[in-house]
Amino acid sequence: MGIPLSPRSAQVIDLDAMRHRLRAKRRLVRLAPELDGLEMLYHLASDPDTLYGMPLLAWGLREDGEVVGLVPWMEALTPCHDLEDPEHGHFVGYRDPETEEIFHSAPEHKILELEHAAAYFDYEDTSAPTLLQQLPETLGTHALCLSDDGCSWQLKQVFGWRLYSNGEVEALLVDETQVESTPVVAGDDCLYPGHSRHQVVYFFQRAIANRIKQEDPATLEALACMVASDD
């Protein structure tokens, strides 16, 4: 008979519970808009020596205290540090276009803003997701949405973003049949969260959205390839 190496009894580790706790620590609890033109820098595997810039929409405070830049990317408002896809983009850092300074963590003033706001708006936990915050859309972002019948695509302007207590962020789109007054503003009944009606939502910068509207051949070809690969 072998001799126990430790007097402690074996412990059963619940991997699902551990994953849930880790995800909870990384969920967003507060947003702050980026209004000074700071950018995200990224590169592509096909051209690693070239850096591309994309304006930041906002900064987000995670439950573990980390502050990350956020950009509308592919199918979600995405933390920059999560962009590690060599084909579509790999995060390099942040950039201040005015000073050309490159940095790799959130600026101190944004960290302080988010921490103080989160402490002030200290919401109680609820069993069902609740709306925590609503942010305006400042970049001209558009969403390509799979229609309700699942047979066609619609290009819609994003009017804002909603942060929920489970950390999820939804884009606000407009139902043109429900518009009662213009311009459309936050709180109007004609606005709805994108994924409440559309199974698939892709986000595009304003420049790309304009090329789609103008039916630029190269852009439409790339778009067709992207949609085909998703299907």
C-alpha cells in the first residue's frame, strides 16, 4: 500500500464554475465615451510592417478593475486587447494622433473617470440582465444585419450602445416604420437592440458603409466573401 504524500483530501474542481468566475471578472461594468480622437493601432498578418489606425468608440471598466479601449469590430463592441486574429487584425497599442504618442494601457484620466463613475452608480445584482448604461454612437458606425426572414441583408446606421448588467453590449438600431419624430435620439421607441431581431450583425466603419451604399465593386466582392464564409 502506498503512503499518502499529503494529509489533505483530494478536492473536486468544478471547471464550469471556474470558467464562469473568470468570465465574470472580465465582464464590463461601466463605459466612458472616447471624445478626444484616440485610436487603436493594429496590423494584419498579410502586411505586418504596416500599422492601421481605428478611432476608439469608448473605454470600458471590467469587473477585475482593468480598463480597455473598445471598437465596433466584426460582430461586437470589442475590447482592443481581445483582437488577436492575424487575418482580420492584431492589436498593437493605442495612439494619440495629435502627439503621435503610442501607449499600451488606458490613459490615467479615463481610468479615474470610470472608477469614480462605477463607484457612484453602484447597482445591485439582479437575476435577470438589466440596463446599466446607454452610450451615444459617435463614429458613424453601421451594421449589416441578416433580415428577419433570414434571406436578405440590411445596412443600418447604429444610433447608440447599451450596456447590460451581464456585461453584454448591444447596438441600437432604428425601426423605420416606428419613427414618430426626427432626428432619432436615445430613448425613442423606434430604437431596438440589434440582436433582439437579427441573428447576425456585422459592424462597419462609416467609410466602408459608404462604399457599400455606393456599390463599390471591390467592397461588395469582399462583403460577399465574408457573408459566404459565415454561412
